[in-house]
Amino acid sequence: MKFQTVTIFGVPFSKMSLNETVEYLTNAIQEKRPHQVITANPIMVMEARKNNEYLDMMKRAELIVPDGAGIVWAANYVGEPVAERVTGFELLHELLKVGEKHRWKVYLLGASPDIIQAAADKLKQQYPLINFAGIRDGYFGPEQDEEIIADIQGKEPDLLLVGRSADRQEPWIDKYKHRLQVPVMMGVGGSYDVISGKLKRAPQWFIRMRLEWFYRLLQEPWRYKRMMVLPKFALSVIRHKDKVTRS
């Protein structure tokens, strides 16, 4: 199944809706075709603009979905609209809903030991037919990579969800995906914090107003430096409108 994309500063974003994305990834799992899924936002695009290695890594991903509201806006602004915003949090849950029907095996990797265990407990209650084959925190260094790779290979999950910082999770998946051979490998960022109850997800009206980033900032003020990238992204799109979609 092929899908249309829009390229924003060299990063190819899927134009598929959430439902289409779930269908696409369900087929990938059924056919055992390894896919790296990146749920990308403007901060990641801006990092790719200044870091060629990061851009190359993103281009190698089999699927990039428009997680950030700023990406949806930019696609509309340049006349190449996506179907809708596809957040990693929603995609995670929609995949697990489908996974219950097929009794998928899922490996949870990331966050601190207490957060990942709390998130796993919540997910087990919510999706009792899922086989959570592996649960491992994200506090590890390169010297432990081989141990973790071997554990994932041994568990043979259908879905690998990695919750680390964006500068770690995507490059880590990219580095090892050909050895892991998991049908769907997806970075889920701070989703484990929300699932565990450590953080609250933004109310719907914040999401509708595209202010989810602001709600996150209220809960984690230390993120303000990262959030300063958002207006820079918008200005870059406006200033370079004719060049935004060029690879």
C-alpha cells in the first residue's frame, strides 16, 4: 500500500488519516514488514534542518506522521494539506485496539523503571488481550544495547514502542531496526508519562485550539527552551514558502 506525502524542509510526512495509518501499519504487521514510524513535530524538523545526520535518519524511516499541530498548519500553508494530525498518543492506542483482535505481542521500552511499570500496568488493564511480551526502562547506555536487542529478538514482538527523548529514540531505532526486525517500531516520546498518570493529557479544548504544547509547558516549565523553536519554525515556513516542500 502506497501513500502520499508532503515534504517539509526535507522531511516526508504522510498525508494519511489516523484510520488509514492504522490500516497501513496493521498490514505491515500482518506481512511482517519492518517499519520505523516517526511521530514528528516542528522541533524535530528544525533539528533536521541544522543536523544532516538527523535529517538522513528521518528520511530512512518507512513512515513519518504529522504529530505536531505546526506540521498540519505548514502543510496547509504551502498548499499540500495532510488529512489530519496523527498524534503518537492516539496512534499508540488505536494500534493496541486492533492488536487485541489479533493478540499481538508488544514490547514496551523507555521511561524510568517506575513510570514504565505503571504505564504497563495501566495498558494491561485497558488491553487485556494484548501480550505485553517485554517491559524495559529507557535508562541504559550503548554498552547495554546488545542485551536489549537480544531480549527484543527473543520476544519477537509485533509492535515495539520506544519512549525516550527524540534525540535518542529515533536514532536508536534507526541504528538497530534491521537487526530487530519488528514489524512496527515507533517512538512514543512522553506517552508513558501520560499513560502512567504522571502527567495529564491536555483537555480537548486545548487540543482543538492547537495549544497542547502550552498545556505541556504548564506541567513541565523546563521545556520552555525547546518550545521557543515553534515560532522559529512558523517564521521559517512563512519566509521560505516557495522552498519548504523542496527536498
